[in-house]
Amino acid sequence: MSIDSYIHATRKNFPKRATNSVYRDEIFPLLDIPSAASGLKFCPLIPIVTYSYSRRVECVEFEGQEYLIYDQYMGQTFNVFNRLAFDDGNTEARVIYFMKYAAERLLQLGDERNALILAIIHSNLKRNSTYFSNASPTEERGLSIFVQELYLMAHEIYHSLLKRSNGLSRDSRDHAKEFLEGRLRTPNEENLSSMSSQVDRDFHAVMSVALGFELDIDEELIRELCCDRLALNFCATTVPHLFGQSVLQRVLTSCYTAHLFTRMLTFIDQDLAKFSEGIVDGEGNFDSMLSRDYAVHQARKAYIRQCSFYYAADINQGSEKTGVAGGQAVLSSIDLFKALEEVQSSIQENLSGPLLSINRAFVTGEILDDFSFVGDAVDELRSTRESDLAGLAERLLGW
Amino acid sequence: MQHIAIEVTERDIDELRSEFNNRNIKVDVVRSNGFDASSIVTLIVELSPVTAGLVATLYGIRKRSEKHIKLKHRGIEIKGVSEAALLKILERAEKLDN
């Protein structure tokens, strides 16, 4: 058995879509991180590029060898998020893309019917829309996505290095703790905007719901934070070396938005899993979301938003020196974060009942005429009752 | 050749691995860390008429004792796991590949 068996079993890989040469020639050589970080002469990880809707970026250990598996579709997704973040107020594009993302996620969860319904809605909406405007210049997005992909990979490599070494140094640990605790203790620093005060209030409101909950500053969280910081430092030194110091501000911004996007996707995935369980189990309600776990989940979300405002403030301070308005990009990403949350909760509120009914109708063969809200979906559902639902959903999503 | 991914927790890995090894079924263990801070341990087993029954039985036992277990084939989580369902997946996948 080889690493290919693992890749093949854990994601539906479309290897022909991956542009391996770009990574092999331009990105992987930059990632010879250990030579600088730990004195090793070569990166101990073997890099592999995949292209799948699992979007998983991971370090895996198999038969004593470590691999960095990078899913290029994650980079493509970040590119869309960059466009959505810059494309202020384009709610329609956000809804259209979220439908696609959610459908792909539900496919992975084995929830084929709901994936198909969302894929049909996505396809219908996209057909009648211009989708994206060209709010951000191509060149700017090109640098952003280059940095963000580098950041994702560097983060994973630093995890691998920390595992190989004896863990975190005392200094790194103290720095991480100080950062985490300091942010929670002093939420009203002068450099925060009035918007951040609102987030601060939201945060404490949610925390109070999670009665007795304290943000768990455990080893795992500290390691994550350190790898974030190390990856940021890596990008902030490597990329300006290639393109000149004038890009530093944009590099920092791109790293912070990448950080925000990954956290956003984690939360969205967790919510979609709950959503799918509610439907699949036939309960159709979300009582579980009122549980303590859900409150903690919401508190973590608010915490990430909170940290992001500090990032924006940091970057704005830097912008004053360089004249590049990087902070605005982070703020736009936070807006995107909030907008996608709203889109998602709207789907949960407005579609959970109808989706459950459609599922029942599917099972019992009842007439679907009442569900005109999904437009063409009704005919598609009728004609595909006995066929490959996942395959149809994939085709509609462009796979 | 079709492979199935069995996601479990680190503390359960030895027990499951020996269930396969005792029947001379080759199994590989892959440990991964992803960007969402998740650590996953995955057993990779060839899906065949020989292994389908055992995989379904082990899945059922772990589910009943409320232990974490997920089965994936080509990245898609398998719902309603049974020997028959796994054999159907195998048949369909082989048809698609040929």
C-alpha cells in the first residue's frame, strides 16, 4: 500500500486539475523552511498536490515518512473569498458561492440529497447572475493568493517541526499565552475601532451564555497560535525578499485574511455537520445548537472575530507608515465572515423545514409540487430519484 | 483496488489494528494534522468481499458503544454502514473505474 491509497480513500481527487508545475517550481523551493528554522538542510516532508472538494491541507505520517498534502482547491476557494471580501456588498455572489461550498461539504458528509438540492439552487442562481464584479485588481489578488498558499503550507510544516523538536520553547509558550490572555483582558485598547467594541460586546454576551466557560488556553491552542505566528514571520521575510519591501503590508494582510478564512471554514463545516445531522436524523430541529457545546462554539467564533480586529488594527498602524491600506482588507474579510454566517443561518432557518419535507417526499414518493421555491429542482429531483444523486450534484457544481 | 478509510481515535487504534491483523488482513495507519487543528488517525484497508463483513461488524460495535468511528470511501462519509452497503459501494466503484 502507498500514500496514494490514503489519498484515494480520503478524498475524491481530480489530479489532472492540479497545476503541479507551479508548486514544484515556484512554491515548494521556498518552503525549505528547516534550513533556517532548525538547522536541517532539507525539508523532511514530501509535498503532494491534490485537487478535491475536501480542500484538506494536512501533514500526514505514513510508514515513517511525513508528507505535506496540499489541496489546490483550497487556494481556489481563498481566491473566491478574496474576491468576495473586496467585492463589498455583493450579497448575491456570497449566497451563490456559499450554496456551492455547502453542497460540496454535504456531499462529503454523505448527505447526497441535500447536497443535490443546494447544487441545483447554486446552479440556478449562477445561471441568472453575473456572479462576480471585478472589484479587486488581478495583480493584487495574484500576490494575495500566492502568500496565502505559502502561509497555509508553512503553518503545517511548522507543526511538523514542532513535533520533531521537543515542542515549544519557553519563550514561544510565554509569548503565545501573553497574546491570548492579554487580548482577553484588555479588549478596549485605543487602537480599536467602534466596530470592534460591538464585537467585544457580542463576545462577552456569548461568553455569558456559556455559563462557566473559560476559553481553554491549552497546549493545542498555543501550538496553533505559534504556528500561525511562525508562518506569518516566514511569509513576511520570504515574500518581500522576492518582490521588494513595498509588498510587506500586503503580505501581512494576506496572512491574516488566510488565518481568518481557515477559521471561518472550520466553523462553517461544524455548523453544516450539525445541520446535516438534524435533517438526516429526521428531527428537523436544532435544539442541539442551544446546548453548551454550541455556545462554546459561538464563543470561539466571536473570539476569532475579536482577534481579527486586533490584526486589522496592527495592519492599520503599519499602513500609516507605508501608505498601503491593508487594514481595510482584513475588515472586509471580517465582513465576509459575518455575511457568510448570516447566509448560513438564513439557510438553516428558511430551508431546514422544506429540505426535511423534500427528504420525506423523496422517501415516500409523495408529490413534490408544493416545493416550487427550488424552481427547476423539482423536475431534477423527480428525474433522478433512482439514479446517482451525488454524481448529478457533482456535475452541477462543475466537477 | 478499492480502499476504505476508517477514522478512529488514537487510543482505539491498537485494538482495531489487531482485529484485522488476527485475520491476516493488511492494514495501514496514517496520522494526520490539518489546518483546522484536528488530529485524525486513519486505518486504510482494502475493501473486498473478505473485509466488508469485518469492517461493518467493527463499525457496528463501536457505534453501539458510542465510540468515534467514521468510514470514508473516496472522501465521502458512508451512512448506513452494513456489509451489503459496503459491497454495493465496491461494485459501483469498480464499475466506474473500468
